[in-house]
Amino acid sequence: MRLRETIPADLDILLSWVPSEADMVLWSGRTFTWPLDRGQLENYLQNAQRRYWTGLDPESRNPIGHASLLVDNDAAMMRLGCILLDPAARGRGLGRELISAAVRTGFEITELPAMKLGVYAHNISARRVYEDLGFKETGRVRSTEAAVEAGDFDVELPSEVRVERPKNREHGDWATNIALQLGKKAGMNPRQFAQVLSGRLDDIDGVKSVDVAGPGFLNITLDAGAVGELARTIVEAGPAYGTNDALAGHTINMEFVSANPTGPLHLAHTRWAALGDSIARVLRASGAAVTAEYYINDAGTQMNTFAASVLATIKGRPVPDGGYPGEYIADLGRLALTARPELADMDDDEALPIVRELAYEAQMADIKETLADFGVHFDVFFSESALHESGAVGQAVDRLREQGHVFDLDGAVWLRTTDFGDDKDRVLIRASGEPTYFASDAAYYLSKKDRGFPEKIYLLGADHHGYIGRLQAIAACAGDDMEQNIQVLIGQMVSVNGARLSKRAGNIIELRDLLTWLGTDALRYSLGRSSADSAMSIDPQLLQKSTNENPVFYVQYAHARTHAVARNAVSAGVDTSNFDAASLDHPTESDLLAALGQFPGVVAQSATFREPHRVARHLEVIAGTYHRWYDACRIAPLGDAPVEDVHRSRLWLNNATQQVLANGLDLLGVSAPNRM
């Protein structure tokens, strides 16, 4: 598409493209007032910092679109916006051509290195075009895209360009294989492609050098000022540093723990309690809307057995065969009897439902209290019995039948899950008319769907592998995509060396006892730093050591040291009144800044792969890098030496490290102590 300068004669045409106030707001936000008139548009064209273009139809050469470019030389930045297209021309891809032409022209008429989008958040279609062209919220620099737009290459750009930290820091600060990806597509040798692109990258302010290595790798080295500026960015961002938009637009329901309300939480629940909460945190930090949900299995014969066990202790009888043992059952009995003294004299049939409700409420209160002590938060506690009482289970069967996946056989009602990879079809309603637990699973899945959760994540224990296929089949039978709408994660077993069985519960290791013994931080961190799909054994002796071999101590001590360093620096007269990014040029400072700069990407990867252990492992890298920097670089001057900007700048770097460590520990549900 060809552009020309907008002229007064274009204004009446432009007015005709904005027939309503809604169209005006979509185009320009509140730049103008309604009703829009020619006078406002004439004033709009008077800004000397702006360039105004009219896009011409490639076929008729008639005006078909408008774009405006703000040229801010002081900020070394362009801002492209006010994109407007003739409504009659929409649907032909001309909006994309208009924006592409404006991008190309902007880089041709200025020497500015970067361009930001200037589109209002509610103009979704325009924003998608920008993003498809490579724009992000932080702007787009004159590099690969600019080279394409300027005609250096004729190639379609990938949606993402992979840029990584080189393993060998002698190879620069960043490396990319983009030339290997696109060289052949552009009809060029990848190394030749890289040479052209390196020239573009060299023009970017803050880039010290760009080297072409091997068959076409680009190794990019930034100058110390550009690298060091990250320290100030982190401090100013504060708790928000590390957040990203990798999963923006995702709405997720994540169910985990979901222990039966018939006893206390124990070791088998501990891993998913820690990991589930951390996964929810990294998902939210990456832009997803997450609801953490606990499914209460409060229906079925287990609840009757639980109530009968508690009632037996009230009546002074032994717990029935198959009942629940342990002192906690007697404790629940005493609580129920205190609340309703008349239970001791009631017939069992009359007392049982009362005991069931009282014991259930007390046990759930204990579970919630333990989770809170463990730093685990749930947004929703969802009752299975509520599904049955509301008729949702029967309705689920009817809905799945309407989808064509339910059939009747031998008096029972079945779901044909084998159509979607399950190893066998599943019974929904037994011949006796009683719904199966699988029917509750189906109703629960549909409930999540009805409550507006396109994505459902289930976190299950190692003994639940068989549930993967059946839950995915439920999703497919409900009309969902098994790859997109449901994910089932399996956590392997965890053991604790030397752990004792609970005196209160008799045959389990209680989570509450583990917290008293090891502490929340040690337990959360040790569980959070290992992948869920590998079995693990916790060494209590290691977790109780105040040495660098204890991972949680190592990271927490690094955070506490940043506070001690800051306190000592302030006592020596060092403050943050000035910042000279270029002074942070020691090799250990470059290494530390590199590790801090990787943190948002690590958070995004942790969310994408549901692996918060990536955060923990990276915190250990940061801690080690910080300790080496501390050994090599002084923040407070020696003796009576004056305080210089390098000391102030190092205090900024110290505080930036402090912030990243605190942010990362928070994602793992671990405290960040100021002193140790």
C-alpha cells in the first residue's frame, strides 16, 4: 500500500469513516469529543511532532485508511497509532498493509532506533495486527522486522524470535539463531543473512557489538550502560518484576489436594499442596486468571463410615470394622458431644446424620487451618454432595447423552470413553440406579465448564495414572479439546527420612507434624525445587542445617545478606541518590545482571510448563552469582575514601538482587527474611 501526506481534502472522507461515538473511541480513545467535526480534525493535524498519512487503495488509488506517527526525538522513540480504515474496505487485509506501510515509512524517514505501538487496549483487532507484526508492550526495535520492512529481506517473520544467554559469556550477552531460521527462506546463505542483520542490530542504542559466528549465529554484546540499567528497572518495578504476559487471556481452574474430609492432611497430600499453590502463583504472575479449587469428597459411603466411627467413640464402643482409627476420631467425638450433649442418648439412626455434619465441619476446619499454616490458598472449596443435591449429576448424564456418547447396556448407563482413547467404557449409572463416582467426575467437569473455565488443570497423586484417560475422555465427550481444555498432572511419591507416624491419626505422617518439625519454609522450598514427575526423599537433617548445602538456607541467606549489605552501606554514607549504569562493568556484575535479567523468562517458562522448580533452581543461580559479586566488589568505600557513584550504583544492584530473590521466594510460598 502506498502512503501520502494527509491533506485537508481527506478530512471529510475521514469523518465518514467514523459514524458513531463508539467508532470514534475505538479509533482514538478520548482524543476527540463527540460529535466529531472537521474543526477537531484540522486541529489534530497541527501537531508538529506528528506525521499524518493517508493510505491509498492498491487498486483504485482512492483514500482507504489513515495513520499517524509521533516522532519523539528526546525519547529516541516513535509511536504509531490512530490507525483508521474505511469500513467498506475491511476484511481484505488492508489494515495489515496500512500498518506495515506505516512501519516501513517511519523507519525510512527517521533515524530513531525503535517504534512503539500506540493502539488502545480495547481495539482488539488492531492490537492483534500489531502483535502479529512483532510489536510487544515494550515496543519494537529496528532489527529483524525493520530489515524486512525496509526491503533487506523478503521473508515472513516467525511469531517469536528465540534469544538466549550464551553458555560461554565470552560469546556476548545474548545469542540468536534467527539467521539460520530465515536465511534459506529469504533466498540467502544464513551467514550472509546474519551479516545484513548484524548491521541493523549495530544501529540500536546500547548495543556494543554484534558478531556473526559459525554458520550464522548472532552473538550480541551490550555496552555496560545498557546492561546496568536493568538494576534500576528492577528496583523501580519492585514486586512486579518477573511478571509477564506469557499466559495473558488464559482462564484456568486448577484443582489440587482435594483430600477426603475424613481425616487430617498427611504426607501424601504435602507435595501437591506445595506445588499446586506455587503453580497457581507462577500462572498468575504470567498473566493467567487462576482459580485454585479444592474438591471436597463429601458424598458416598466413606462419609457414613467416618460418621459411624465418630459416633462409636461418643457411645463408648469400638470403631466398627473398616472404620477410621486414631485419636483424632475421639477428638471429633468430644467436639460433637460438646456441641450436642443429647447425642449420647439418641438412637444411632437419629444421631448419625448430626454427627456426620458436625464431624465433617470440624475436620474441614482442621484441613483449612493446616493449609493456611502451610501458606496454601484456595479460592473455592467445592462440595461433591452439592452436585448430587442440585441434580447436577443427572443433568450431566443427560447432557452427555445429547452429545451422542451415552449408551445403555445391561440395565446400566455408560459413557463411551473408548472413542477418545480410554482403555474401557465407563459406567455412569449402575443397574441399581445409583450413580458412580465417575458420574460425579463428569458432573464436576461440566460444572467447571459452566462456571467459565476454558482450561482445567487436575493435580493428582501417583496412584491416579488411570484417571488421565478417563478425565480426558470426559472432556472430549463434553465437546472440549483434550489437548487444550484439560491437563492432568501426576505427582510422584515423596518420603521423609526419619518421619514418625502420627500419634493422633495412628497410621499416617501428618502434615501438621511435618510443619512443626521442619517448618513451612524448609518444606515448601524442598518440595518446590524438584520436578513433580520424579519421586523424592526429603532429608530432614539437611534442611535443619545453616550451611550452603541446605538449598533453602542458601537462598534465604543471600536475601538476608542483601539487607545487611544495604544497612552497612547506608551507615557508610552510601545512598541511591545517583545511578551510573555504565559503572557496573566488573565481570561479576555482568554475570549478576544477566542472571537477574533471565528471571522473567524463567517465571514464564515455569508457568507454561507448570514447573515451579525452575524458579527455585534459578534463585540458587542468582544466590551463587550474588555471593561471588559480593566477594569481588565493594559497595561501601574503604576507610576514609569518598563515596562515589560506583558505590551508589552497586547499592542499586544489591537492592535489585534483593527484590528478585524476594519475588522468587514469594512465588514458591517461602518467606524472605531480612536477618538470619
